[in-house]
Amino acid sequence: MNDKDVLGQIHDLVAEEHRLRDAGGSDEERARLAAVEQQLDQCWDLLRRRRAREDAGQDPTAERVRPSSEVESYLQ
């Protein structure tokens, strides 16, 4: 996966997030929205870490998606 792939996934998830927000709010849609938001956080985290590695002259492909629990715990 390269930066372009990650950005493509972010674009797709943002489009789905907008669709879900506009749809209303069944329990299923709210649950999916929460999952999409977590996936977006994971993608942005991965992209930032990949770019930091590249800026430091390291291999950005060594970075992997971190678990949602780890990414989401930054705010706590």
C-alpha cells in the first residue's frame, strides 16, 4: 500500500461518512458511521507515520495500520 492507496481509501471513507450523515440515523447507520470514523482515524494515522518515515529517510512501507484501540486512545 502506498500513499496514493491510503488517500484513495480516505476519499472513499469520507464519501461514505457524508452519505451516512445525510441518511438520517437508524441504529445500523449510526454503528456503521462509528466504524467509518474509526477507519478514517486509522488511515490518517498511517499516512502521517508513513510521511514521517519518508521525511526521515526511512522506508515508509514498513508502517502498518495500528489497531483502532491504539489510535483512538490518543485522545484519552
